[in-house]
Amino acid sequence: MVRIRKAGHHGILLPELKIGLDYSGSKAEHYFVSHAHADHMPRNRKLTVYATPPTARFMKLRGFGGEVIELEFGKPLETENARITLYPAGHILGSAMTFVESELGSVLYTGDYRTPPAPATEGFQLPENSIDQFITEATFSLPIYKWKSEEELSAQIHNFASTSLKEGYTPIFTAYNLGKAQELMYILKELNHPIQIHGAGFKLCGVYEEFGFPLGDYETYNRETCEGKILITPSSALGTGFASSVKKKRIAYCSGWAANESRQTQLTVDELIPISDHLDFFELIDLCEKIQPKKVWITHTPNPKVVQYYLDQLGITSGFLDLEGDGQ
Amino acid sequence: MPMNTFHTLAQLAQKISSTRGNNAKIKLCVEYLSGLESDRDVELATQYLSEGAFSSVSGKKASVGYRTIATLAAEFCEIDYELVFKPSRTATGSSSETIQRLLENIPEARAKWKAEHLTLEEINDIFESLYITSKRDLKQQLLLNAWKKMTPLEVKYFIRILGQGSLRIGFETKGVESAIAKTFEKNLETVRYARMITGSVGKTAVLAKHNCLNEATFKMFSPISFMLASPIESRAVSDLSEYIAEEKFDGMRCQAHISGGKVELFSRDLNHITPSFPDIIEFFSSRDLPDTVLDGEICVFKDDTILPFQLLQKRMGVKKPSEKLLSDYPVLFITYDLLFLDGVPLFDDSLIVRRKKLEELANTYSIPITSQMELESKDDMEDLFKRALAHGNEGLMLKRKDSNYEYGQRKKSWLKVKKPSGSLDTVMLYAHAGSGKRGGTYSDFTLGISVKEDERYEEEFIPIGKAYGGYSDKELKKMNALIKEITLERFGPTLLLKPQLVIELEFEDIQINKRTKAKFTLRFPRFKTIRWDLSLNDVDTLKDVERMYKEKLSEERERQGKNPSFVFKN
């Protein structure tokens, strides 16, 4: 089987194939970036990397200085000893799972992903060929996490916005600049109400439009004119004056972590909308059962043992990719 | 659905929880209460929302521990307790919420419950059965049968109500009192007075419903909530001469009800603590007092010296103290207020008036009462403060001479002057995401001490406390910048940090707590200084903590001598 090495916070290395997956170190020759969130983009800004076309655009807009070679979903890239194909991950626009096939075996690295896919994405698709090793994130790896259906969440989002507006309040959704913000806009556009989005998120919206995801009637946030619009911002901006001119406002916190009730008082928000761009615990276990890999590698979780315990019961071998060292 | 089901109440609680603003919460509660018809439903609903499974004066408790509930929940969901339940509980920070979500999510659990729309009265029956059942497995059987008939939402609130604690919906007794006043168009103060007097929110609601709030009168042996003190730092005192000073005793607050030979003692949370202190019962019952209610402090007192609170802890909660325990740790009830005398409540009298009556009573019946000192200047206060500390007491209490006994309230009529007990150099281990106004920053921190050279531990550092404040906004910003660099792993809202940043932590007291890794916890830990200048080698060790704890126990305490904290003419 292909050797897998986790390089601290600097991604994953397949040393024999010299392939880096969201990897920032110097020991790879071929670098693949799963999606354009900061914790997955290389810290070394001079690298040459492969990524999907939307991810390439986002990376440039977010200040990546190296070269990004665009690689379409489903179009394999051949290296001297491996074949790499990207598959849609359903996390944010452009997010990809990296499928590596070689004589040593195959590896699917999920990056961040969601199945069923988030609405404003290219969907979620698994490779047809068999997967020997499955490296999966497990951000929400406890049975307390089970997402509501898309219909329920959309209804909650619509209802929060329209009720607030009707009662004379300006609705504010707090969401991450890339991905969650645009997903909300995509869902909210049905309301046909003008939206203003924080500048850092605004500059990324054009990529969604370009790739066929219209985001409705939106403009960049303007302190003078934001009252009465639907507002979208990362929560950090609320502390630094965002919409501070608006007296009557209501805030919705949109994140998978919103499933935990304590977030409401911790963050002083009016509504918790548990909309996640990761899969939930049950979806994760189901997916592993469906794929039946020779080995599941778990990352990005404080609770790997919980996942392993359930996989054991299904007879699926698994391991935890800790911060350092080889998977074993 | 009928209004008097427990499910309707649970839905109300959930709605109140997710609604912001006190008035909006009260409005929801008023709408709900207006829809209830029978007196019994009004009584139970208001009681469940504010007091718990039993009225606080009933003296009843379901006595169902956390583990009983948590292990049953794991069994119900067919999940591993250690491996699956515990981390889930850690992630939510609430066992009841965890149980609600597991019952909703896990297919094996879903198959077991079916909403049967139990009424409030049926829920009361379940609480009563839990009260009279003492064995754990039988209690679990009762709980299991109950949960099978409830929705997960109901189970969550059922557990919280059972715990006799807060429902954690940002709506406490005060809110329920306001809702009762609004629903039945009564004056809020009248409702509050009746609640204090009856000791029962449910009974008060029924009285309000029938226009009979005036029937609520003070009764002996029903405890009334204590008047509380604010820290002096939070209040600007313009004229010290309006206050009288007393030493703040290193003991336990207590209310004594005495009528003939009968004596009952109540703790600050209004629990019945009579059985633990037969010596105090004997003391009062032998004195042939008129009907009396006293507010005061229980202290361990030996060789003319007030001994540390830690020694009093050996007597607390012991239902039948042995002769040895009684003679090793003899206690005294030191009185500082008189709330009721010979059929007349005195809450509405000024402190001066109450004190005069208390002094007469103490003279006649030989009861220890506090020494009261006049203050003219800050220097006076400083001197008295030092004397109090020398006696082994915590500091001073300043009480406004013209104040009534403001039961159940923490206002500025009583002020406490305390000295922080100590400080430790600790290392930051975890950062927790922002509370409230500090959303988006990491504002709560778990601090650790060193066990590097401690053969009892494998770790280098272990947690000793969690601090939420004491830093400036600027410092918080600077810390957050550093935290980004030293984050090792992210667990949702919590960051595991590389031990590096040294924090000088200030706290009130060190207490033994067997459930923590260090076996000690700090009371009220907060930041004193960020020690950018110190390194990991400067971090205090667990041995230091143990030493401080021991020192505190064995600190020299001055005998009462010629300027005593209290007067006792035996």
C-alpha cells in the first residue's frame, strides 16, 4: 500500500510518489490543493500546484503567489509513477477529492467534503475504481451531529430573513467568507431581496457567477446603505464595527457548530442555523461502509476513537493520522 | 395539543431559550400561563420553570446523580459510555442536551421512544416516585419508563428540572415572577414578596391567580432567601459613615429558625442542614428564646480562635456527626441579623432597628453576635481590614445603616471587602472561543501548572483552572495573535496550544476537588498579569499548589483577644 505521512499542519505527503496533498513542505514534486480555504492552501506562496479552475481563481484572489495549474474534475494527470484524478467534494465551489492510483495501490484524499453535497457546488462524486486507502476528514465525528435536511435549513434561513425584515430588523448572517457566504446567498436569492456582503467575501462571488451559480441581487457592504438589506459577514467583523450604524438588527450564526446550543449565549446571536459544509457523523460511517476501503485514515478530529469504534463494528480497518509521522 | 402537557412546557422552554431579550421571553411565558386552566397546572408549570421538580421549601430532592442519568442514556442509545457518550458530552458542554440529541439521532434510540403527551401532573408523579425510591437501579428503571413516553426535547428539560437547577434558558425565577405578575395583573413587588414568604413560586402563582397574594405571610421554618453583598470594587462609596463594618467570617452562611425547643438551620441555597449541627441545635434550644429567625455564620471556633473554613467542611454534609467530629471541630453560630422576633417580621425595619433588637436579645439570652465598628475614613477601613485578616477572617462587610433586609437581592446595601487569596504562575494550555461580546476571539483560557518532575503524572502540564477575564482588550488582541502561532490542534471552538505563554493567575481560594486531574481547583481564577517575560521553567508546580493549600490551613490565626470579631457573653 502507498505510504501516507501527515506533516503536522502542513498537509499530507505520499513520500514514494512524491505527491503532496494540501501540503506545504519541500519533499513533494507534485502538489494538489483540495480547495481554497486558508487551512488547506499551501503556506509556501511560491509553489506550483494543481487545483480545479474555481479553486485556482479563488487562490489568486486570496493572494496565492505561486503558479496554479488547472486540472478539471475527472481528467486524470499522469506522473512518472501515478495517475491523479480530481472528483467533486461538495464542500464549496471547486472543492476536490484527490484520487491517486499507482502500482502501490490507490488513495482517495477527501480534503473537506460533504455528502449530500452543499447546494452551490459541483456535487459529490466518488471514483469508480476501487479505493484502497480512504483519507477522510471527520470534523463532526460524534453522533450528536446529524444535519437537518436541505429543505428544513433553507426554510429556516428564509424564515429568519423574512421575519426579521417584516418586523423591521436587518438580518445579518455570520458565515465564512468563502463557501458558506455564497451558499447562503444562493439559498436566499429566492427571496428577491437585496443582499450586501462583506468586502472580503464579495470579491469571491464573481467566481460563483462565472461557474454558473447565480447569487442574486447583491453588492458589497456599505455602512451607509446596509440597513434593511440582508447582510452577510464573517462573525469577526461584527466586533469591528460591521453594521454598527444599524440599531435594529438580528444575527444568525451559520455553522455546523451552531448545532451546539451553547453557541447562542457564547456568541450573543438571535438564531443558530446549523448549516455545515462538512458531512455529519452518520453520513461518514455510511460512506465508509459504502466504499469498503482496505483502510480508512481519519484526520481533523479530536475524537478519532469514536469513528474507529463504529468502523470496527463494521469490520473496516482504520487508523488515525495524527499530526506527525507515518500512518500505521 | 392540550396546554397542560409537559411537551408544551418543553416547547415553551426551548422557545424562551432561543429568544433574546427579557421582555420577549416574559411575553412568551405570559401567553403560555394564560392558556393554563387548572390551579394545579399553573402551580406545577411555574415551579418547573423556576425551581425544579420540587418546590425549594419542600425539602424534597429526586437525588438522581449525573452518572445515573448518563449511563442510562448510553444504555438507552446502545452506545459505549466512555468512548461515545463522554466525548459527546464534552462537545456540547451539557449532558441533557447531549441526551436529547442522541435520542433524536441514533436509530436504536429512536425506535424506543414514542411521544405520549404526558401531563404536568403525570410528570410530577414520576418525580415523586423518584423521590421515594432510593436504589439506583430502580431509579434508572423509573427514568427509562418515563423516557420511553417522551420526545427528546421533553427528556432534556425533564433532566434539567430533575436537577433542581437552572433550566439554562436565560430565564430565571425573576423572569417567572414577572410573568406571573403580568399574567394575573399584579404588582411585581407583591408577587416577589409572596414568593419569598411562601418560598414557593407555584403557590405564589396560584395565590396571584385567585387575588389572594395578601394571604402570603412569613412562616417559621420556611427559610427566606438571604440578603447578599456586592464586591466593594463595583460600587463607589461616597460616604463611609453611612455604613457600619463587621468582619467577614471564614465560615458558612446560615439561617436559624428557633421556636421553643425546635430549631432548624438552612444553608445559603435554602437547604436543610439541621442534622449536621446538633451542637448548634442544643445551643439554641436550651436558651428558651421567643420565636426567632437569625441570620449569621457558622464557624469552627476553638481556643478563642476562628479556625479555617476547610475544617468546617469536615462537618458540612455529615448527617450524624460522631462525638469525635463534634469535639475536634466545635462550631459556633455567630449572629449578625435578626429577621423575625416574637411573631413580627423585621425585614422592613432598618439595620439600626434590627441591630438594637438583636443586641437586647443577645444580652438576655447570651448569643454570640458580631462586633460592629463605625468607619470614619479609608484608614479606619484599612486598619479593621487588617485586624479581620489577622483573626483569620476573609475581610470586611460594610452594611448600610438605613437599609432594610433585602432578601434574595444583591445590591449595594451590603458590600464585601476581600483580599485575593493568592496567585500562581501558570501556562496557557487551551483557548476557548469567544463569549458574548468577545465573539470571534478566544477569550476563555484553560491554564495549567507544571508536573514535569512529578512522578505521579506522565504529562508535563495539567490544568488547574479556567479564567475568563482580568485582561484588557489590547492584551486580549495580543494574546489572540500569539495563539494563532502556537495552536497545535483545533477541537471545534477549542484550541490546543503549545505550552508557552505564562499567565500570573489570581484566585480567591484553593479547594480540594478529587474529580480534577490536579485534585485541586481554584475559586474565581482570573488574569493578574500576562508574563511575557517568563518562560516555561518559571511555571509553578502542583507541589506549589499543595504547599499553598497546606499553608492556608495552618496559617497563624490571632486569638480573639481584646478587639474580637464577635461578642459572646456566656
